[in-house]
Amino acid sequence: MTEDSSETLIPKVSTARRLDGTKVASEIRESLRSRIDRFTQTVGRPPTLGILLVGHDPGSEIYVRNKIKSGEALGMATDLCRLDDTASIDDALSIVHTFNRSDRHDAILVQSPLPDRMGRDAEQQVFDAIDPTKDVDGFNPGNVGRLVQKRSSLAPCTPSGVIELLDRSEIEIGGARAVVIGRSDIVGKPMAMLLLHRNATVTICHSRTVHLSEVAASADILVAALGRAAFVTRDFIKPGATVVDVGMNRLNDQAQVEALFGRGSKKMAAFEKRGSVVTGDVHPEVEFVAGALTPVPGGVGPLTIAMLMSNTVGAAEARLARGEP
Amino acid sequence: MTEDSSETLIPKVSTARRLDGTKVASEIRESLRSRIDRFTQTVGRPPTLGILLVGHDPGSEIYVRNKIKSGEALGMATDLCRLDDTASIDDALSIVHTFNRSDRHDAILVQSPLPDRMGRDAEQQVFDAIDPTKDVDGFNPGNVGRLVQKRSSLAPCTPSGVIELLDRSEIEIGGARAVVIGRSDIVGKPMAMLLLHRNATVTICHSRTVHLSEVAASADILVAALGRAAFVTRDFIKPGATVVDVGMNRLNDQAQVEALFGRGSKKMAAFEKRGSVVTGDVHPEVEFVAGALTPVPGGVGPLTIAMLMSNTVGAAEARLARGEP
């Protein structure tokens, strides 16, 4: 009996160091405690985040709950303002203005997505309205501009979390070739800017990129942020590269999960228990080629929330330094 | 007698189509005339640009004079406010605030550089202070952010001029690999964003890039904006690539000019007449490899001023649409 040659071509021993986002996120959160305590003693209240949640998107419910839990665990305060699906853009703007004027709120987060019926540019209208000094997601155009100009204090949480993860994992960014797949305002573009500021040579790829796998394979650091399950296969990877997987895709199809992860895998067991699993943009086989890899879940996700906490504390301290709270 | 082999390796017939910035700039300016006339008839005054010039930098004197001449040739108005070298940052800010409040000024330009003695972040302070709706250089952080978010109406003049030149020369941007050498706020970064919005796959290189010539040679469209005379040599160029030379470097050394352009060249004749010549970041030998090339002078330079005129008219029309002038 001969071996299946396609099998023998793929070494089945993982080469990739696992970049543990959960651990790094915990380190970041712990480093905030003393700053939170100091702020609370000085001001007489903890750093406070105002959250606006509109509608009942199940993903958003989970994200918001995790943000609140994470804040409370650190001794920060969160105020959640919920609006029904039927709320208008003016209702949302009115909450934002209230948070803007409030002396109690150091930071403001409007959970994305807003309901479709608010209109196509509702999110941008709301982000435009947030006081830039309280804009902990960094989506306000003034903060986007200051990020480009390398003088931002409130950078978007996911890309700044990726930088923290690379730094704390001692992965050299300066001089590296970095490729970012995805050009969203929330991840792809700010990620490219942050890598550029750290002296990487940065390429931004997207749906219109020709020979995408070839371009990706030039990367020492590859960031996948396109939102397509297991799209980034081994041919995208330079052997030994660091691969950061920003994707969070829910799979409901048993055959797809089995094809990707194999019968008897942990993911299949999870699927059989819950009826779905979450997977990244990076194909599981990449762990046999990459030098380092972020898992999904447990990679970039926890860092996003840790950086939200960090931005909230930073915004609170900056207000205090300006004599505002 | 044998031929010099290094000579025979370089074909001496130019392969590069010359991208005539002077001609395209003239087309852009002509397309503004009817809009300027319409605005002038409606408002009772022409679109008006307020210029602040501080000190006596010889380059700035020339640039400002050219901007004024170009505006006047189109029937626009320019008000030039000059401050002496000894002016403070507050003096400069006070002029900006006056232009901001003025109903007569649709557009504001602060000529760079400001004198060193104003301090390191003087320019950014001044750009921050310019009313974003009048900010025709697009350097205000809000405008930088809107550019990144693909909703800017006032994009920086040099990179938007490059896009116009490529478009009007029928060079396909979508799907192309574009490499930008240089990461300045004024050219490199906005250039990368504009190319990205047009669906190029964009790489940003800089002084810390490893294997720069190799990365550059992956480009279908190469933009050189690093400010070093003749730095980009033939080994940076994929045969047939479009090369955009944003550099403007003054050479005062006869030996250097002769080495670059050869005895008996037009540049040498110009040097002998004037004692200096202006040259780009791209080496003259690139014309034997590139498919298309912008000359210096006569390439990107004229487009920068044409786009300034275009932005001024655009800002004036936008104010009119909002009922402001």
C-alpha cells in the first residue's frame, strides 16, 4: 500500500508558536489596575465608559456583556444605554451628545453594527459626533487623522492589540515585511498605519488584489482581516512567518467543520456540543508552515477588549490631566 | 576594439512614454474656468484663497508666487498675508483664525515650511487650526481621517494630482501593484490611501525598508517621494512599469550633474547657464526600462498647483452650497 502523496507533502507537526492572546490580554489588564486605583482615589469615582447599544444583534449582546464584565473586573464603571431597534439616528445622536457633555463619562463606545434601518451612513454620523477625547474606538475622523500623523492616543482597539501582542511576544516589527489582507476602517487601514509607524514595510491587500497568495507569501508578518473562514491557506505563508488571524467566523455546517479540522478534532467536539464553532480567516493547515500564529478564539479577540480598557483609562487620565473630570 | 560590455547591457533608446504634467495641469485648469465664472456670477466675487507666508524661504517665495499667478490667470482671487521671520506661532494662528472667520475667504493655505524658531510642532498646530472646510492642502487631521475613510473632498494636492495624471494618461490603477517610496504626511501616506481607494495593491516603503530595490521592482506603478536625487535606479524598476517622480532636488555640483546626465545633455546646458538644475528622485537611466515616466520638472509639479486651484474652487462651491459665502 502506497502512502497518499498529497498527505506526505504536508508535515503534520505544528511548527507554529502559539501567540496566546488571552495571556497577553490578562497582562495588559493587570497593568491597568494601579492606574485605575490612582484615578479612582484622585477623582472619587472610577474611570467610566458610556456604552450605547441599539437593537438586539446577538453578537453585539455578547460583545457588550464582555466589555462590561471586563471593565467591572478591573474596578471601572460602565453605563449601558440601550435603545430599541426602532430608534432613529437622532435618538442615537442624542445619547452620544449626552455622553459628550457628561462629566462622569471619560469614554464613549457605540456598539457596531447599528440597525440597517438607520441608514447606510448612520455609523459614520454617530462616530463623527463622538467627542474625540472620549472616542475609545478611535473611529472619529480627527482621531483617524491623528493616527495617520503618528500622534494618536486613542488608536482602534483591534490593531493596537495586535501591536501589543507582537511586542510582548518579542516579534520584531521594524524592518519586517508586513502584509495586511483587508482594508476596513476598523482593522485593515489602522493596522497598516501602526505597522508602518513601527518601521515595517507594509502592503495592503484586498478583494481586488491580483495574485493574493503570492503577495501574502512575501510577508514576515501576515495579518488576515478579511472575514472569510479559513481563506488563508498554506500557500499564502512564507515558512516561519508570523500569522495574525483577526477573523471571527461562525461555522454552522458540520461538513465544513469536519473538512477543515478533521473528525475527532477539538473543533469537531465543540461543534457536536454547540452546533457551531468560531474559526478565523486562517486555515488550520497554516500551523504546519507558520513560525508563530494567533489561535481563534484566544488570539486577537481578548486583546481587543483589553485595549478598550486601556483606551478608557488613557482617556480618563487625559481628562484628569486637563482638569476636566 | 571590443565594446564596453556594461554599456551594451543598457539599451540607449528610451522605452518610456513621457507623462506630460504640464499638459494635464493645463487641462485641469481649463476645466475649472466655467465653474469659476459661474461662482463669480452667483456670489459677486471670485473664489478666494487666503495665503499665509512666514519668513523669506527662497523656495517658498517661488511657490507662493506661482500659486498666486496661477489663481489670477483663472480669474480667482488670492490674498497674501506675509509675516516676518520674527513672528510667533500665535501671530500665525491669529491670521489663520481671521481667514477662518472671513466670509470672503473660501480656502486657506499656509506655506510650508514655517521658520524653525516657531518650534517643532508649529506646522501641525497651524494645520490643526485651519477650518477643515477651507483646508485646501488637506493637512487638518479631520481631513486626513476623512481621506482614509474615503469621503474626503479636500485631498492633499500632490497625491491627488498624481491620480489625475494617471487617469488622464489612461494608466490602469485598479488591480495594479503600486509601491510608494516615502511615508510623509504630505505625499507618501495620502498617496498610498488614494491608490488603495482606486483598488491598487499598495506597498509603502521608507528608509527602514530592507531590499528596497527588490520591493520597488514588484510595482506596476512606482511613486518615488523620498527626496533624494536620482536615488531610484534602473534596478528598482520592473520593465514597462509606470514611474511617478515626486522629487524636486536642486543640484549645485557640476560633477554630479555631468555624471547623471552626461556631457552635452540638456541638463548640463541648463546647469552651465544657471549654476544649478532641478532633478527628481528617479535616475535618468530609468527611462530605458520604464513604460511611462513623469519628467522633472514638468511632471508632478504643475499638477500640485492645478489641484490647489481645483480644491479652492471645490471649497468655494461647497461653501456656496451650504449658503455660507
